Amino acid sequence: MTGYFSAALCSAVAALISFVPAAAAAECPRKDALGTSRVLAVDPASFPRVGLKSFPQTLPLADREVVLTFDDGPWPATDRKILAALAQECVHATFFLIGRNAAAHPDLVRRMAAEGHTVAHHSFAHPNLKYMKPEAATADIEKGIAAVEAALHGTASTTPTTPFFRFPYFESTPATLETLQKRGIAVFGADLWASDWIPMTPAQQLKLLTERLQAARKGIILLHDPKSQTAAMLPAFLRYLRDNHYRVVHLVPAGAKNRVRQSTLVH
Ligand SMILES: [Zn+2]
């Protein structure tokens, strides 16, 4: 690739990414909170697949910028703590929800959205879609989207409000990836895992995650909100981010920036 072409490509990509300015600091009652530093609008046409653990491309994050993502909720027992910790630090995250959990706890789905978080999709029943026929995989994905949309809006729709999807176990197939791309749904991997499916104490969890972050320096972080060790360590992790000058980036779908009412604090 020539330098000229490379530069042209970079500016083209930059033009496709909208940066939404942070809202007034007054929205966060705590002066020393971590805060959300900026909102990044993601266009699936430009970023159909992101997350270096699974794909060659990821989001354009600067050094020390992180995106907080939580999989497998909603899960009342732990989400109360998770949402409280995020609210305490005035940060916004993305929740990749399982449809059947959303159907069981629609109030919690609406609370996530009402508190300014991004509500994304993670299948209906959390199967390994890689080992299903493409039609069955698509059906489970659509059922999951419909369950989350029904919880959010009272009406089931297979067109997601937020066109972000993460495969259970990161197990995709070329056919399903192509289907999602054609439908304008961005597929999220992650850049950095907490590996919180492995049982450990909250202190061990915090140590593992912060060590990995020190090595990676930035990225999309994968956490699981139903995990009690994650809920327990989250307040300390958010303090760690603040004390070590990391900045939290909140993802929204492109075109939705005018819908972002609650946001963000620059510290
Ligand atoms: Zn999952």
C-alpha cells in the first residue's frame, strides 16, 4: 500500500466515524468520578467485525482508551451491583444480552437503556452457533434480537435498535458473519478478556485484568455481568482506571448520536 493511498484510506475511515462530544460535566454528581471521556458512534458498514481476539480489525481507540462490554445478562443478582458501580463512576458500558434473559427481566433491560448504557445482542439461548445449520443459527440470533427489542420497546422486532452482535463463545461461521454483514449488524469480538468464566477471587480477578490491560494499554474489554467475582471487583477496577489515567469510551450505533441524552464527563 502506498503512503498516499494509506493516508487517503485513513482520512476516509476517519470521516466515517463520528465523534460525539462529551456532555456537560454537571450530569455527573461526583467531581472525582472516572466519567465517560467520549462517545464513539460505530457504523457497521465501516466496522463490520471488530476485536483483535477474533478479527484483524478493531475500533480506533487511542492509547489508554478502553471500552467496557458485559456479556450474558441481564442478571438481576449481579446487575444491581454492576449498574451501581457504573453509575457511581459515571461511565457507560455496552451490554450484550441473551434474549431469554431479557425476556425474563425486561425491567432490567429498560433500566440499562434508561441509565445510558448501550444494549446489544448475544443470541437467544446462548448456543454454540458454529455447530448449528446456518438457518438455525440465524433463527436463534433473530429470536434473541426480538426478545431484547420487545423488552426495550414493548414490540418484538428482528431489526435491532443497536446493530451490535457478539457470538456466544466467539464461535462464528463465514455464512453467519456474511448474513450479519448484509443486515448491517456489526460483530463484536474483544481485544482483551477478563477470563472471568474461570472461578477466582475478586482480588485475583482484578489483578489478572489490570495486568492484561497494562500489557494491551487499550481496547474492548470483555466482562460477564452475571459473574459475582466480576461484580465484586468492578468498583476497584473502575478506580484503577481512573487512578491510572485510562479513559472510558462509550459505543453507540452510528446515527444514534442524537438519541444519546445521558452522557459523559471529561476528567
Ligand atoms: Zn456469552
